[in-house]
Amino acid sequence: MNEALKNYLVITAGYWGFTITDGAIRMLVVLYFHLLGYSPFEVAMLFLFYEFFGIVTNLVGGWLGARIGLNRTMHIGMGMQVAALLMLTVPDAWLSVPYVMAAQALSGIAKDLNKMSAKASVKAIAGEGREAALFKWVAVLTGSKNALKGGGFFVGAALLEWLGFRGALYVLAGALALVMLATLWLLPRDVGRMKSKPKFRQVFSNTPAINWLSAARFFLFGSRDVWFVVALPVFLYESLHWDFMWVGGFLALWVIGYGLVQAAAPRLLRRSHHGRGPGGGTARLTALLLLAAPAGIALGLHLGLDPGRVLVLGLVIFGVVFAINSAVHSYLVLAYSDHDRVAMNVGFYYMANAGGRLTGTVLSGWAYQTQGLEGCLWWSAGFVALALLLSLALPPVDAGRPARAGAESD
């Protein structure tokens, strides 16, 4: 086994371990705080800082990773997640809304440090001129992460049933601490560190392709969360009368399926790219196809078709196309970056990703209360349309790279 493949497998395994705890802690908080009497909207608001601090973390994290190395930022993220898990083991009397929001903020910082570090590291270890391999590695890393996050929902619910809230938290914190020690020992120390120390103003990308891609990413993820985070689970519970286990199980299976499609994206697109990675044209085509999903679901609900069947079928279509579009985006941000700036470009890109999630989460609650699920779906369609328009500026991969390594550092 060559060194690059070994490092990739170690990074992937560490990312898997972190992702399971990320999905589990979300399910633990949702279920346990529902038992404590919180409304679904109040539970959703507990994650507000989780999303907000993702914006800040990705902006600062890429710069930090370029200065101290991606290995260190990845393990800082793991350590912070262990701390966030342990914060919630306090007695119930301490679990006020501000306290839980602070713990979720710490978890959000940890998640985005870990994600940025893992994905940027793939570019650093893959080497130049390996676009097809890079697309495959990124798709497998991202897709498996999403599948395991759905698995983490099940792990969290099972541990809550088996060990109780605090027992589950202790198990997750201990397991992640072991993963952190193992990856700390196995990975090189200087993965992703720039040769020169970047200034903080350099966190804002000067590469047009990265800027257009980041803007499209903002609206892509806003289009998902504007109906998926709050509106969909509340609608399934209140209007379709699904119980919480059915709602949680269905959403977990959707996330797992979404991740599996994302991991399979290189095979699904292989024939159209002749052994190379996709370009801006693929991002545009998949955004155009995605636009039909939320608009079609909203139209079906408006016409009075069976809402359960419309939602399940629509979610399958939305999940498949969204997963492929997201996988293409995750590849393009690495393909458009030179090695020396990859950590900062990925941080900037995921800052936009986190901004879209935050906007979608807040808008989901407001739009559902004022316009219902149909309104949320039309908001989603509008966001996809904006992502499509922004994707028109995405160039082929070779044209999207900086002219020379370090050229945008001036």
C-alpha cells in the first residue's frame, strides 16, 4: 500500500468515527429534549449556533489549517467534539437553552474543523494530475460520511434506549477519544500546511471559479435545509401523523441513501467524462434537473395528490440528484485549487456551505409557520434556480485553476 492511499484511509476512518458521533449527538438532543417538553421548533433552534459557528469556523479554519497543518486542525476538532459531548452529561437542571446552545456551538465548530481538514487533506495527498482519482476519493469520503451520519441517528437512538442520555454521551466521547489518538499517531504532521504563512485577509479567495462555486453552494444547501430541517419532520408528525420513530427512521434512511449515491457519483458519471473528473457543465446540468424536484412536490401537494406518496417519491428524486450535484461541487473546489491554497479555499467554500445551511434552517421555521410546506418547497425551488444561475460561470477544471501556485497570495 502506497503512502498516499494509507493516509487517505486513515483520514477517512477518522472522519467516519467523528461523523457517527455527529449524527448520534443530533438525535440524542432531538429525542431527549423532546422528552423534556421542548416543542419541535424549540429543538430546532437549539442547533442555531451549531450552524452559525460553522460559518465562522470555515472562514478561520482554512487559514488556521494552512498555517499549522490540517492534521492539527482535524484533531483540534475531534478534541472539541469530545468536550461538547461531555458538556451535556451535567444534571438536567443545568441543561438550560443557552447552555445547550453553547454545547452545540462547540460541536458545530468541531464538525466544520474536522470536515474542512479531512476534505482538504485529500487534495494534499492525491497529488497533481489525478483528477479521476481525486473525484473518486472525494466522493467516497463525502458519501460515506453522509451515510454514516444517518447511521449515527440510529446509534444515538439505540444508545439512548440502552444506556440513557448520559451513558450514551460517555460511550460516544470515549470512542471518539480513541479514534483521535489513533489518527494522531498514524498521520504525518504537516499535511496541508502552506510553505509561507498566509495573512488572514487571504482567507477570501481571489480565484473567480472558487467564488462562483461557493455562491452556488450557498443556495444549493439552502435549498435543502429550507424544507428538510424543520418543515418536513414537523409536517410528517403533525399532518401525516407519523410517530417520532417513523420520522427519525425515515430521515435517517434518506441521509444514508443520499450518502450512498454521493459515494457512487464517480461511477454514475464515468461514461460522460472519459476517465476525467466533471466540470462546470455537470454542475449546471444536475442543478437544472434538481430544480424539478421541489417544484414538482409543491405542485403535487397543491393539486391534492396523496401527500405521503408525493413526499416519499419526491424525496427520493431530490436526494439522488442533490447528492450527485453536491459530489460534483466537492470535487470542483479541490480541482480548482492549487496545492498551496487548498485549505484556505476549502474553508472559504464550506463557509458558504454553512451560511446556506443556517439561512435554510431559520427560513424553514419561518416559512413553514407562515406559508406551510408548499411555501417552503417553492423557496427551495427558488434557491436551486439561483444556484443554477451562479453555476453558469463555472469553467472547465483546467481553466478554473490559478495560473501558478501561489499566484493569488499577492
